[in-house]
Amino acid sequence: MPVLEVKDLSLGFEGKLIIEGVSFAIEKPSFVAIIGHNGCGKTTFFKSLIQSHPYKGEIFLFDQKVNKSQTSPREIAILEQRNLVNFQIKVKDIVVMGLFRRKSFFENYTNEDFDRVREILEFLERPDLYEKDFNHLSGGEQQLVWLAQMMIQEAEIYLLDEPTQYLDLYYKKVLFDLMEAWVKRFNKTVFCITHDLYYLETMDGYLLNFSEKDPRPQVLNRECLKKNINLILQRKPNKNF
Ligand SMILES: Nc1ncnc2c1ncn2[C@@H]1O[C@H](COP(=O)(O)OP(=O)(O)OP(=O)(O)O)[C@@H](O)[C@H]1O
């Protein structure tokens, strides 16, 4: 049974069509790299998967058709591109908030929840971040905190929108290793929007290429990702959505 199936998906803004006729089905567990030039619709595609952007077509999670009025399906956790926080808050409190969908409105976070936060920060090799003020962290450290918040959700599908932004070379490699571990050790399905084609070379998975400008990037020629989704994607930008 596919973990995610997309049938004839089309997306746009204010009458402008961005993506048309995308169809594919992905089995669990899998890694899918999503590539394409700036503005081709990668982020909007993610938004349609979490039902925060309207679309034409159908989306199925574990063979169940997703109801378009349902927001944020529980099976999906997302790391978005820019997450700003304008108030003082500790790292542990941001990470634990990843559990919000498992809690009822007045339910407090427990000691066990915070133990899980510690475990995840240790897994990310940064247990020292636990008590720190989020706004005093570097961009790369903040990105690790959002990753920890995504991990604590223990969803089936992880969507990561350019997760390596702000990360140094060491943590970029850590992140790609982490995504591989999520798939191979924890049976997750990971979709990652990235411009870091170099790190894909050694990974096993699928490549979803939304680009019309660069339909065969170098990474494909090197046959690094073993299975290539041949995206059924026809872009007709002038057509009305
Ligand atoms: N709120 C909006 N209203 C109108 N157009 C928008 C809106 N948000 C995005 N767009 C346009 O939709 C197109 C797709 O944007 P999107 O953010 O999905 O691209 P992307 O492939 O993720 O780009 P990048 O690689 O730069 O992050 C772009 O041309 C963008 O300008």
C-alpha cells in the first residue's frame, strides 16, 4: 500500500498555474529528493500535502483520500523554510510543542515528554541546547531545534523544505545521514526539497524534479538516486488555474 499517492495534482496562485498534472505513488519507507529552480512550486507542493494550499486532484494517505477541509493530517510532519519566533522561549519548550497534536487543549506536557526532548537533542549531538534561549542561537542551531521539533512528532511522513539552509558543512552531512536513518532504521518516508545535489549522490531513493529549466541536472547523470520518479509534469504557466 502506498504511504502517499498523488493523482493529477495541479496548483496555482490567483489564476496562474504553477504545477499541472503531477501523479505518483510512494511506498513506505522511502527517501524522495525534490529539486527544481527557484519559484517552480516546490514549497507550494508541500503546502498542498498539508492542506494549506488549494489544489485540483486527489491526495491519498495509506489509501485513504485526504479530505480537503482537514488541516495538517497527523501522518505528516513538516519543517518549513522560515520559522521566526518573536518572543523569549527556551529550546526545550519549542521542541516539546511538536507533541501538540497528541495533547488535548488543557493537557500539560509531562516529565516523560521533556525526557524525550532530551533524548532527541542528544541524538542530534546537541544536548547543551536544552535550556538555552531560542533567540540566542545561531541560524544553524535554530534549524536543529526545528528538526528536533519535527522528530518528536513521530509522524509517518516527514516533509523538509530546504533543511540544510543555515547549516555548516558538518551539519549538512549529519542531516543527510539523519534522513537516511529515518528511512532505513525508523521506516519513515522523507520528502526533502534541496538544492544540495552533492549530498544526494550516495543516497538511495527517488528524485522528483519539478524543473523545466534544468530537466536533467548533473545529479541524474551520475545515477546517484537509484530510482527516478519520472515526473509526469506538464507545465503550462499561462493556462488559467
Ligand atoms: N502568496 C503567493 N501569492 C502569489 N504567488 C505566490 C505566492 N507564494 C508563492 N507564489 C509564487 O508561486 C511560485 C512558486 O513558489 P514556491 O515558493 O512554491 O517555489 P519554490 O520552488 O519553493 O521556490 P524556492 O526554491 O525559491 O524556495 C513562485 O513564482 C512564487 O512567486
